[in-house]
Amino acid sequence: MSVRATESNTTRVSLVILAVIATGAALYWLRGILTPLALAVFLAVMVDGFARVIRMRLPWVSERAALPLAIVLSVLLFGISTFVIAENATTFVGQLVAYTPRLNGLIAQVAGLLDIPVPPTVNDLFTQLNPGAYLADVAKGLQGFATDAFFILIYLGFIVASRRGFQRKVMGLFPHSAERHEAIQAFRRIRDGVERYLWVQTVTGLIIAVSSWIAMMVIGLDNAVFWAFLIFMASYIPVIGGAVGILAPPIFALIQFSTFWPAIILLAVLQAIQFVVGNIILPRMQGDSLNMDPVVVLLSLAFWGVIWGMAGMFLSTPLTVMAMVILAQFDGTRWLAVLLSADGEPEKLRDHKPTGSPDAKPATERRTSASRKRE
């Protein structure tokens, strides 16, 4: 009996591993189609959460008007962000040209440390890089970005338009009330997990960006607004975003100022800001809402970055949260959810309603009661 059980468990684990490998391969091969769709779903969750916040904070706004208002505000925020990037990027490029002598001096200092007899200049490096050879790739990348943005908006429109039929589809897929209740609760846990992640990353990103902007203004760094905005956007990418926010402004400070001290001071201040937010504020806000192991966060960043590139890195944590919730629904894949969780109890993420609510039962108890009803 024990031998059969062991063989059954081995077969089940092997099938799950093969299914994970096949799913990863399919996600990679279909990334051109799935990446815009995933981003559109992510934006739809953002807009839906924004609409609920509007209804909560502004009771006089009706439920029918909240969603269009959320869409309009989201488009306005996107337009303002695009304008800030375009306006400051032009100034940034112009200042780089003006800082060419300073760049030549830094290159000469580095060449002296490396015992290079004839240090190259910026023009020499520019000629050796031959940027004209990469213009075709840049143009192709911009064209791909425009195409993806178009498809994302198309997908988003259809997702928003079809949201009313979601409940009827769930009733058709799950005719039994117990199964339907489990499916709806799983969807809400995924939605709430993504929304909590967005809320925490947005608030902490704003804290880091505003604090960094104040530090850069005190130092006198040019384009402080531009750098603060980039730091805020990079905060949505785990690990790498923080490194960009710490290193990029001090590197530019090396070019702008004639001494190293402003860059060193700015590096220390930005490091202190990231440390305080990442180790004090973020854990208090996040708590165990995501219940993800830090190693899993890093691995998911690498995995989704390989599969879907920059979009995958941006969506790595929400996608992993979604995978953990789905895997925790089934006994055969629950062990994967346990490995993804921080404390070995993925059911913590499953509790949608507050503790003490009649429906806030442990996941194992809900599965048992659901199976009894089906029987």
C-alpha cells in the first residue's frame, strides 16, 4: 500500500513538473500574443480597483459613472507621465552634450587608474560604438512598442466591455454553488493580492521618489524631477528598480560636478532612503498579504524577465501571486504553492474576508466542506 502511494505521488509530482515546463515553453513561444494581453489584464485590475476607490471615497459618484471616471483619470495620468518623460528627456540629452568636456576628464581619470597610455574621448567611444548600426533595431523596438501599446488598449477595451458577463460565465462554468463560491473567492484573492501589491509599491515608490527628489534638489542635481520620476517607475520592478534608483543619479552627479563629493553624498542618502523604506516601511505596509518568499521574488523576476522581457519583470510579482493562489486550490499542486509561500502556509493569502467573518474559513476546511456538498 505504501509502495503504491509512493509511486502515485512520484507520478503526480513528475506530471506537475512536466506541466510547468510545458507551460513555460508555451508562454515563451506565445509571448508576442500573451504579453499585451497580460498587461491589459493588469491595467484592467488597476482601473477596476481605482473605480472602487472612487466609489468609496466619493459616495456621490454612481457605480455606473465610477468606471468611466477611473478610465479618464488613468489616461490623464498616463498622458502627464509621457509628457514629463518627453520634456525632461530632451533637456537631459542636451545637457549630456554640454557635459562632454567633463566626460572626457572622467574617462582620462579612469584611464590613468587602469594605466591606459592614450585615453579615448567621448567622440572616439561614440565612433567605435557606431550607433548608426543600431538605429534599425531601435526603430524596430519603437515600432514594436507602439504596436504593443495599440493591442494593449484594444484588449483593455474588450476586457472592460465584457466584465458584465463575467458572473454569468462563472455560473456556466461552475453550476454547483460550492464550486462557484470557491472560484469567485479565488478570483477575489488574486485581485486583492494584485491590488495590495500595487498600492504598497505605489505608496513606497512615491516616498522614495519624493525623498530622492528633495535630496537631489539640495545637492543641486540637474533634472531632479526627471530622475525622481524614473525612480518612481523603477520601484515597480523588484531588486533591479532599487539598484537603478540608487546608482543612476550619483553617476550623473559625477558628470555634472567637478568633485566626487556630491555624488558620494547623494549615493549615501539614496542608499539610506532605500534602506529605510525597504526594511521598515515596506514590511509594515505589506505584512503577510503576499506571503511570498524573498528568494521566490528574485527567481520570479529572473524567470518572467527571460520569458517576457521588461514586461515580465514588471509583472513578475503579480503573476507569481496569481500562480500561488491557483496552485493552492488543488491538492496535487499545493506543494508548489507551499514552496512559493514565505512561511509554508499559502492559505494565508486565501483568506479574503476579515478574520471572524462566517466565510473566513481555512482553505482546507473549505475544500472539505465543498467536497462533502458535492458528495
